[in-house]
Amino acid sequence: MRVLAIGNVFNPSGVSVHIKNVLKELVKMGDEVTLYVPSFLVRRNYEVLKDLENAHVNVHHSVYEVKEAEEVGTLPYFIKSHTVYLRWNDLGEDRKYIDELKEIKPDVIYDMHEDSITLRLSYHISKKLDKPLVKLLHDEPFRNSFGRGYKRFLGIKGLAYDILMWMFYKFDKRAFLRSINDGVLRGIAGVSKASFYLSGIEEIARDVRLKVYEVGNAFNRDIIYKYRKTKGKEDYAVFFARLVPQKGIRELPRIADLLNSKIVVFGKIFNERNRAILMSHPKIEYMGYRPIEEVYSTVAKAKVLIYPSHQDGFSLVVLDTLALGTSVVAYDIPAIRFVFSNLKPVRAVREYDVKEMAKIANNILSMKDEEYESEHEDENVKKFLELHSSWANVAKETHDFLSAFL
């Protein structure tokens, strides 16, 4: 099977981790895979591209030729990416490469993002090449609710974002409706049930094949199991993720106030206000953006991950933490509920309830070694980790779903 994958491999996120690993594994399975990175997402990170090419993933030459995408502010990009329906035929620099994509002779176009801005491009590629388009959802592409609840943790600024999101979701939904009604978008997959649940996309996806992957993501067994530790843990909490409000950074100080230990924090800070929030609290130890081996070593020794995230499709942070032998307390958002709900070491509390989160974390911190270890050696946990310990399992589901469109 020849797969033309549309994806951003440059963004330091779980989405890019998924894309890179799945494409490599598809090649191992015998598929011929070509990666096309939309021009507006290109970065000059040749190391990433070389890694993919060494794994025999074909990287389309346009990735090397187009100018590196200009860094734009959060709000301008936010507006541009959610209003593509109003400029449906504006393909920018990508337009000149679409014709030559015919030379790849793909069997299927696989858009590995939930965004409408990549949908616009993959829609036109699919029409030009007369090949089925399949879309992958990580987060939800839109919601039928008022915004994303930003007002709860960003105040007035968050309310403004929610109003914008409420408007933009209507455009995003129309982009999907157009792609579906035109018979171009033939399949939609999700890394978990969360994206389907929050968007209600089943209601508009008439004649579209839908699939929630059983194994939406995986962890790197070779690296993580070097550090896995379920006994002899140290009495501290940890947090690692993108340090943005959506991941709960604004709640961390209030949780730390109620915690019986320090919180060690890893991640990249995107503005000085967030830096001040972390650096000024006596019980928060901010370590910065560190090599992943150092992060894993610290997480494996910790007794609990504090994870007040408001937005996830399938949390690689929680998956990696569980594989490292560390317990988790998280908000009961759909991504946590649908993926991790039956696992003893993962406890969920009502979203925004920082007092309950701190209380549960303190209970975990005070657990006896025998009780703590037994939770992580539970048969459900073992089966879950075995299933999610190989990206080949994710790629197998992906291959089978894409093959259905041949």
C-alpha cells in the first residue's frame, strides 16, 4: 500500500511523536510511505527528516525547498487556522506541488491532524489525485459547546478565547461537512474515543467509515523500561508537559499549597508570566526543558504525577508515567476517562477540583510500599502496558484501517 501522509513532524508534541513512530512502523510492515509537510508548518530541523529517511520514510522534496514558515503570534495563527473555510481554495505555496504528487501514485491520503487547516490541503490533494482521504483525530476538531472552557482558568482573556472558539468551531465544522458531502473525506480515525465524544462527529459523518483505535499511542519500551521503578519511590510529586494553561500550569501553585511534598516540574516555558508562576513558589522546583532521559529518571523515582490537564486526546504523559511505574492523579476529562479509567494507579478527580487533586496525591504519597507496588503489578495494568508498549501495534491498526479504502 502506498500512503501519502500529511503531517507536522517538527512540533514538540505528542502528535508529532505519534506521526513519526507510526510512519516508521508502516514502512517496516511493507507499506511505501511518503511524508508531505504543509508549507506553513515547515521548520529547518533536518535531524528529524534524516531520522525518518534513515527509516526509509520518503520525505517529499518540497520540505527542503519551501521557506521555513514564519513564526506568528498565537492569536493571528489561532484566527488563520480556524477560518480556512472562508478561504477554501487559498493553498499558498503548496499549490505548486500538488500536481507532482501524482508521481507518488498513492493509494490513500492520510491527514494525521484533526485541524481544518490541514484538511483544506488534504482535501485538494485528494480531489486532484482522485484518491480517498482519511483523517486522524488527536484532539476534537470542533465542539458543539461554548468554547473550550478557557474562561475557567484564563479569566477575561479566556472568555475572549471561548467566544472566538464558539465562532470558529462553526467554520471548522463546515470544513468537515464540505469534505464529507463532496465525497472526499472517506474515513475518520481517532487515537481515543475522546475526540469523537467531544465533537459528536458521528452525527455529521454520513457514509464515512469511523474507527477509534484500540491502541492510539504507545511508549518507547527500550528507553522507559531502563528507568521503570515501582518500589523504593521518593516522596515527591512531578509534572511534565507543555507548560501552557491548557495543561493546568495555572492550577499548579494552588495544588502545591495543599501538597505534602514538592512538585518537580519539567517542560518548556512559553512566556514570562508562566515562568514567574513556577519560579516564585517555594514548593515547586522548576527544572526547565531537559533531556528525556533525565525526565524519565526523575518521574520514575517520584511517587505521583500531578496532571491537571484540561485538553488531551490521548495523553502520552500519563502513558509514559504509568509505564515508568509512577501513579497519576488527573482531571476526569474524556481522554483520561476513556483510556485509563480501569487502571488502579490512575486516579481521576472532577475537573478544576484542586483540593481533591491534592488530597488524592497526598494519599498516594503516604501509601505503603507493598500497596503501591501491588497496584502497579495488577493484571489490568500489565495487559494495558504490554498492549501499548509497541508502536507496531498502533501501526497495525492504522494499516488495517487504511487498507479498507483500497
